[in-house]
Amino acid sequence: MQGNQKPMIESPLIEKALGYIGGQWCGADSGKTTPLLNPATGEHLADVPSMGVPEITAAVEAAESAMAEAPSPGRRARWLTDMGDAMLAHKDELARIITLENGKPLAESAGEVEYGASFFHYFAGQLDHLSAKSLPGSIRNCRWTVHHRPAGVAGFITPWNFPVGMVGKKLPAALGAGCAVVAKPAPQTPLSMIACWALAEQVGIPAGWMNLVIGDAAAIGGVLCAHPAVRVISFTGSTATGTLLIEQTAPYVKRLAMELGGHAPFIVFDDADLERAADELMVNKFRAGGQTCICANRVYAHSDIAVRFVDAVADRVGKLRVGNGLDPQTTLGPLINRAGFDKVARHVRDALENGAKRIVGDDPPRPGHDWGAFYSPTVLLGVKSDMAICREETFGPVVGVSEFDDEQQVVDQANSTPYGLAAFLFTADVERAERIGAALKFGHVGINTGTNPTPQAPFGGMKQSGFGREGGLEGLLEFSEPQVLVRG
Ligand code: ADP
């Protein structure tokens, strides 16, 4: 496997824009590459390999061979600590790379690196949970011990919205549990992962434990689903792709962790602290330009406070600065591509045509190419449940507000979606918060906060938002297989 893709992007962390298999940087066997553009400027950042079945298979085999060595938990914990430290030491450069290929503002990219690193540090301290446990006493005249064995090679397929954050959640759990990894970045954001793999090489994670394959999604998915050495696939992305992977793995009975789409409700009651709710909505909704699976997509405000709340939000939205994420003044970057722009524009048009009122925003020009998809931050009032914005994930900087009067009515509306990832509610009434928290069918429920997940807690979806968890002990156990030894 050869490759010599000198990237246009100048970075000490990206000497060559290549994949990494069995401890070697390599391109596609065919020599084929795909150009990668900056979504804000159209600047040509690099040509990345278009790998196919043979390279992916080689990566899986490299991972399988590496696992034969079975390093101790102490050694694996050291890898995680060293990786987390290295990410923080190179935070600024990693952040710059994320912004160049994803478009999000630099400060957010730096926050994403810290977030990713925090999972490495957290899991480094959790590996004791994998120690063998002897069950007390004699059972059926035998002594029983429960072991946690590495599940097998882990395949990762990740999206572009958090190129470091997403792999940061998965990698330390898999490596910590003793699983070698084959990871596939999203086609829009391979460079951030190349940079992380360069750090892994620097800190001395041995050959074969972290493999990076870049190229044809269907080919990579096909090998990961069918190869017998891959025992776990951890996927973050759309429900459509997740469903396909479930179907493709069905004949092989593999473990899956699926973090799929969201369609988060954000409910504001009449007794809520409206300034606080507006502040939290801003962070929650506009992080990554509204292109996150936990961001509020349906905002329900009690009719007594709806106008006041919308005014508070509109004030803040009016202060957002749209532009190139590398500019320190920018607080909202471009959408990832023109398809993203078209979807947001369709949702806004549909809402306006069906009676919603635009409080902030305008009709930005459609870009003539796949980059430069800047959408004006928008606030809509009078959104109804049959509008597209209430039925589909918008993935853009649009706040659509509906009014409600009754608690049960808003809970039913919030739950009336096939998705169940994140929900948020704002109220001063502690009992109501508990009651609604339990009634909402979502894996992550924020009460008077719009906060994102944290390494210490299991994060994941209910219903069609998926299954499996990232973070917490649950996240570690996704990659570990319990085995019982019974001694007679
Ligand atoms: P999004 O719409 O957010 O890009 P996708 O589900 O299309 O969501 O993409 C998430 C990840 O899944 C990306 O890395 C993408 O390349 C990958 N992907 C897309 N189609 C397939 C497929 N058929 N098999 C495996 N991975 C896929």
C-alpha cells in the first residue's frame, strides 16, 4: 500500500492525507483520491484516498492480529491518558483543522477537542470495572466468576458534525475494553481524524490497534458488517444508514451501538426563567450551526409567555455573526453543504407558506456550489405540528416556536415523533419537571438546561434514535463481552 498525498492544508499533524492500516500510513490501492474542500471558502484542503474492499479487509486483519497480544488494563489506561493529554496539548491545531473542514467557529472546535479528550481521561479511570468478579459463596456446588472479555474488532462509522467529538466518545471505550479499532470518518471531515491518528502514532499506540480507512462508504460498511473478526459496530449518523447497517449485520449477528437521528423538543412553561431558557436555547440550538442530533428542533412555549420568550431569543439571535469559522468574530459558520442549505430553506419556506411568522431572518441566496452555504439564523413563531420543521430534523440555524396551553398536550406533542434522543424542559416547578421528565420518551432529558452529554453519563436514544450508549460504564460495556467461568 503506497500513497503520497501531500495535502494543501499545512499542518504539523497532517504530513500526508492518508489512511492508517497496521501502523502504516497508506492510500488507496487504486491510487484514487477525492478532493476535500473547505465548506466556508471552497479552498482545496487535500485529496484523500478512496479506499475499497481490499484495504478495509487489510485494516480489519491488522486489528485482529493486534488483539492477539491482549495488553493489560493498566497499559490500555496509559494509552487513553496519553491520547487525552496529546489532544489537549494540540488543542489549537486540532481545532483549526476541524474548522477548516467542518466550518464551525474556532471556539466551538476547541470545545469539541476538550470534549473528545475528556472521554479518554474519563475511561482511563474506569477500567477497574472490567476486573473479574467472583460471585459470593457456592452456587450449584460451584464457584462462579464473571469476566469481561474484549468483544472483538470494533468498527466505527462517524458523521461530520463532530469529527473529533464522535470518535472521541467511541475510541477510548473500545480501546479501554481491549478492542482494536477500524474507523471510517465522514467524507466531509477526514482530516480531523487523520490528525488524531497522528497523535496516536506519536504517543505510541502500537500498530494495528487504531486503523483508519477513508473511502467508499458502502464498501467500508459492507466489510465491517460481514467480516467475522468485527464483532461490534458503533455508528453515529442518520436513521436511514443505521437501518441499512442493522439489515447488513443481521445474518452475522453482531453487536451494534446506534446513535441515530434526533428531533429534540424544547419546552418552556409559563413559570420558567425565560432569560435562562433563552440563553440555554442559544447554546443548544446554534452549536455547530444547528447541525447536531441533540439540538432543539421543536420549541414549545406556553402561550402566556410565548411572545416574551421569542423576543428574548430574537434579541440573542440578532447578535449572531455569520461567517468563516476561522474569523474569531464568527459565531455561526456555514452549513456543511448545499443539500443542507436546501433542506433548511425548504423547512422555512414551508412554515412561512403555512402561516408561521418570521421574527428574525431573511432568504439567503442559494450557493452556486457545494460550499459557502451560509444560512441566516432564523426565528419563526406560529409553527404548527404538520409543518415540515415539526416532522423532520432541520439540521440548521432555525428556531421554530409553537405555542401550547396544556401540560399533557405538550408532552404528547413532544413524544409524537419516531425519534427519542434528547428533550429539554424549562419550569420552576420541581414536581412537574420530574413528572414530565419521566413521561418524555427520550434518552437525554435536560431540565432547566440545554446541556450536551458528558463522559460520566450514558448517552443514547430511545425508539428510532437507536440503541446502545456512549459514555458512562454503559459506554464501556458496549465493547466488552461477559463470560462466566464455573469451577466445580
Ligand atoms: P449524514 O446525513 O449525517 O451524513 P449519514 O448516515 O449519511 O448521515 O452518514 C454518517 C456516516 O455514515 C458517514 O460516515 C457516512 O459516510 C456513512 N455512510 C453513509 N452510507 C453508508 C453505508 N451505506 N454504509 C456504511 N456507512 C455509510
